[in-house]
Amino acid sequence: MFDIHLDFDLLEKCNRCGACYDICPSCLNIDGYDPRAVIKDILNGNAGRWLTSVHIYQCLECHHCLEICYQNYGFENAMTAMRLRAARQGIHPPQVRRGWDMFVKTSRLGEPSLAARKKLGLPEPRESGKEEFLKLLEVYRMRRHGPSPCLRER
Amino acid sequence: MKEFAVFWGCTIQARFPFLEKSVRVVLKGMNLPFRDMDGFTCCPEKSLVNNIDHGLWLLTAARNISLVDKEAVDLVSPCTGCVSNLATAKGEILSNPRKEGEINSLLKEVGREFKGTSRLYHLVPFFHDEVGIQKIKQSIKRDFSGMRFAVHYGCHMMRPSHSLKNDDPLEPKKFDNLIRALGGESVEYSTKLMCCGQGLDRVDQHDRALQMARVKLRELKNTGVDAMALCCPSCFLQFDNNQHLMEKEGERFNVPVLYLTDLMGLAMGYTPQALGLDGHRVDTEPFLKKWKEISSRPSAAAAFSEGMKKEGSFI
């Protein structure tokens, strides 16, 4: 239900098209960046070789390919699916991992800077929904994977 | 106008509180019915959360939306990423009743319900469509006539269009219209819609992020603009902070970077200090100096009339 699934029929056409290469900022500016090489391997069952490659993180998720695609698909779908698959195997750029850890601990990706706010005359920041988020996260994890290790210990 | 909650997002509050200041000054100055709300979390960010757990990304966005649904207010954000994430998740949930059911059965555990009834706006289309060009023009004390701006839209202001539906995704116009409403010239340039590339910084590819920023900054240096105008904290990070880093290494582009509300606030008569412009890394002084100089000149029509008078034509 909450997973991302790839449509291989659309990917087949995607693999033969490449219309978005002329609008994709990474294709235009990063030497060697070639999403169709990844798609080709997904279609051939060799996707695994890309899981540790920086390539799959060079898609900027700008949605240009989606907007220009005559199938309304875009190769960003393939890149997102690859990143999710890599994540399942615990493979992330370190900064992604740090961001994720902070998110699941605090519900945010950074806390408001109180000193700077005071200096600027900004009001106190509002309460975040951290406590409720953490409860929701636990419920979500229970539904998806059963009790988490810390809950089982309890 | 319907009351709306401002969704500040993590980046603005954690890294750029002076941008929050600028937005607040303008919203207050225009007497718009905004409010702050308790309970928001990260939107959540796509590249760091959706790339690890799509379900949690959807659920967190749905919870944030349920807060404004409950209060029956709209949501407006000065962050393109937040609005794009929230709108994309909302679109995905509303298009799949089974998914909506599953999300709501989870939210019920914490007493929330996702309805998707509140409208989600980014600040640019909000000012353009809801506040309106006319009201913006009426609030101006000193316009930007004679000043040249490079508008940088930021990808997630209008993409993905299937969820945002707020401008043409490949040929947007609303930000340009706002710049014109403020009296400035929106310069056309070839990399105008190119992604800022800040996403590369978030995946440990800093050098490539700088390489991407250089492409646009080089073009703007050659085109000769007075400032870049944008309305996204991530793009701001890329073009202000990262430009400053390159300046320190001796690579100068001299492109001041201004938020939409910085420009609106200046035009409305607020001082640069009141808008938090001293928080910008790239020096905005050359921009302000030129604007002051141009504004103090008589208009072309006034100068022409004056000249004619001096020559005695009207006597």
C-alpha cells in the first residue's frame, strides 16, 4: 500500500525515448549521468549494481522529466524506487542518514534558532507536534513491521 | 479573505529566521489574516524522508494537513519544498480511497483525520491569485523602475503540476508578474528554469552542487542583473550561502539574492534592517545603492518637461 511500484511497460518506453535528456539539469550538467543506463538494468534484472552508485542520488527530483514526458511518467520514478531499495538495504549517503535520524527523533530537520529569533524580534516559535508524531510513528511501525525492538523490550 | 496558517518549514526557522522576519513584515503590512499554529512537524522533506520510507512521508504530510483541515483554514508557505511535498502527498492520498482509508485509520490513533479540504498555497501564487496584483501595486511607496531582476522560480513552486496546479510547470508567469507589479524588469535568461542543484548538497555532493550553482550565476553575471529574485529557502541556501562560499575562494559573481518578500517590503517602505537583509551572505548593498540612486532621479517624463521649461518652450 505504501510502497512505490514501477510500471515496467512505461519504463520500456522510457528506455527508448530520452526526450527529457534535453531538459534534465543533471543530464545537462553532470558528466556521465545517464538515467537510461539505470532503467536498462532495472528492465534486465541487474538493478542491484546501481544501489551503491552516486548516480541514483544525482536525480534532483525537479520533476522536469515528469512534466515533459508524453507518458506523464518520467525517469524520476525509477530513481526514487532505486533509492528506496538502497535504503531498505541500509545504503544511504551519510547526510541522508543523519537527516533521517534527526527526523524520526525530533519530527523536524532542525530546531528554530532561539537566539537569532530574539535578536530579530520574532515571536516564540510554536510547539511542534513532536510527541504526537512519535506516537504516530510507533503505531505506523507496529502496523508495518510488528512491535519495534524497544517496544518488545517493554 | 479566508484566514490562513503559515507553514514556515524547518529550513527557514532553523537556518534563515531573517526570511521569516521578511515574510511576517509583509503579511502584517498588508493586513492579511495569517496565524501561527501549534503542532506542525517537518513537511516532510522528500529527499531525506521519502527516499527512505514512502509510507511515513505520506503519513507525516497527512498529519500536517489534518491540522489545517480541523481548523478550516488554508495553508500558505514561503517554502516551495514544503508546499510541493504536502500537495503531492495530498494528491496521492485523495486519488486512492484505500490509501486514504489506511492513512486515516493510522491518524485516528492520535485523534486526527485527513480530509484534504484546506487549500495549500506557496507564497508566490498566493500573492498573485489571492492577494492580487492590484492590491500589491496599491501598497507600494517606491517601486523598482529601472531595476533588472533574474527570477528564479525554484522547481517545486509549480511542479509536479498534477498536484500543485498553480502555474504552467514549464513556462510559469506568476513570479514575473509580481516583479512587474513592483515596477521591476524580469529579465529573460536561458537557465531561468534550471534547478538550483541544492539537492546535491543534501546527498554529500557539495562540489557538484557548487558546479550547478555556477551555471546560473555565470550566466547572470554576463547578463548583468541587479539581483536574483526567489522564494525558496533551499534555493536561497544555494545561491546566497554557496555563492558566498565561492566568493571566499575568489570566484565573484556579484549577484545579490533577494526573497520575494524582501522586495515587496522594500517597495512598501520598510528598511533593509526591518526586513532582515543584513542576514544575507552576499552583499545586498550594491543593489540598494543603485535602487536609491535610480529612485532619486527624476522620471523620464519629469526630466523631459523640466528640460522643455528650461528651454522656454512652454513660456
